[in-house]
Amino acid sequence: MQPKRRAAIRAKVDAFARGERVDLKRLTGSLLVRIRVGTDRVIIDEKTNLVVVVDVGPRGGVYKE
């Protein structure tokens, strides 16, 4: 992954962890949520107070199991 994309993703995840508003959406039929960062999606498990990044990838491919 390019350093600029990686930095943008990390900044969004850090903002989410601090409680700031981000483009957040709960995934249908799942306890997971996603954060949109441009064309990338970050899948997060937030059921504890610890933010766990489950998957990161381009839109469309990241939702497939």
C-alpha cells in the first residue's frame, strides 16, 4: 500500500478511536462496522473498548469473505 493511503487510513482509525466523527456504517447482519477512507474501506470490530481493525482494502473487495 502506498504511504499516503496508509497514512490517511491510520489517521481515520485514530480519529475514530478518539471519538471524532468519521464516515461510519454498521455492516448488515454483522457486529462489524466500516469506515470509508476515499476508495478504501476499513472493517472494525468495536464490541470492546479496544479498536480492532479486521480488514483494510479497496471498495468491493474488502466485503468478500
